[in-house]
Amino acid sequence: MSLEREPLPTALRELGVGLLREHWRTIDRDRLISVYGEVTATLARTGTGAVVELGCYKGAMSAWLRALLDFCRSSREIHVFDSFAGLPKPDEIDGDHLKEGEVRASSEDVLDLHARWELQPPVIHPGWFDATLDELPDEIAFAYIDADFYESMACALRAVLPRLVPGGTIVMDDYADLDKNARAWAELPGVKKAWDDVTGGHLELDVILGFDDLAFGVYRAV
């Protein structure tokens, strides 16, 4: 697990390597590098808008997002949303890779991680998406959505898309389109179906290729 050959600024490498060592089950090199590129490009395109993460688990990605904002000298807020009660019950479309109650963490996990790396903590919104997403900032520049299941993903997209500023970006974790990326990890098919159903195919989506089995869908608002 190394970032040595990737074009990351030196100031970010120590954090990236540390996150990979501690949170290798939920993040990897491809995710960190891809998000680095999308966040820096989004900041250059947008003058306003917060950064949000929907489905933050223990806070590894939100810590990476904070470090990227600090590197870019941006004071934009980060808001994270998570049930902190594990996953909801999956629908049939979601398959059987993850079960209800799995991937459970606490808001203290998020705060402790940021404190250990001396990073400003995010604004934390605990609870199920259907009860908390009305607390999203009115303007969103960058959204990282790691919702796993169809209903959660659809709920997240319906809340985020109307708030996305021109030039804003949505990154969807676990979005697997095997026609465009045959190597993508495809064990959570509800994610792609949620995007397809919510948008009706009317919004252009990019599939990001990684070194390994990265499954990332990226939408950039015009």
C-alpha cells in the first residue's frame, strides 16, 4: 500500500499512507488519487459550495477531503452524514454482499481520527438519510456518496442533485458499469440502478478507471 509512484503532493503522502494502513478495508490508492483530482478540479471550477460526504463510516475519506481542502487553502465546510447504526435492510437489487447492521461506526470514531491527524473535524449529521438530508447545505460543490444500497443511494441523489452548484461534482463509490470498466468491483448493483432511475439517463456520467477494481461514477454539473 504505497503512494510513492503517484503524482500526489508530498504534504499529502504521509496522511494518505497512514489512512491506507488503518482503513484498507474501505479505501484504497485508487480512491484517494481519484478524489484528489476531482476535488482540486472542482475547487478551481466553483467559487461557492460546501463539501459533503454521505456515508462516512469512521471518517477516512472525510479526513482526506479535509486535507485536500487545507492543501488548496480552502476554508469550505465539510458536512458528513451517516446513520452510525450500520446499514439499513438491503433490497433484492442490492445482493447479499452486505447485511443489515454491518459497517457500523460512531461519530466519536470520526472525531478521533481527525484529532489524531490534527485536522479540523467535519460537521456531523447522525441519523438515517431520509431524516437528515434536509440539513444539507443549500449549495454543494463536491459530494462523495458511499451509500451502498439502492434506497439510500436514491435518497442521497434526490437531495444532492438540486443543491449542486454549476461546476460541482458528485462522486459515487461502488458505481460499477461493466460495459465501460470490465474490472470494476460490481457487488453492489443497487448503486448504479439508483443513478439510472433517479436521473432517467438524462445526465452525463463518467466512469473512472483505476489501477485495480475501482468502481467510481462521477457527475460534473455544468
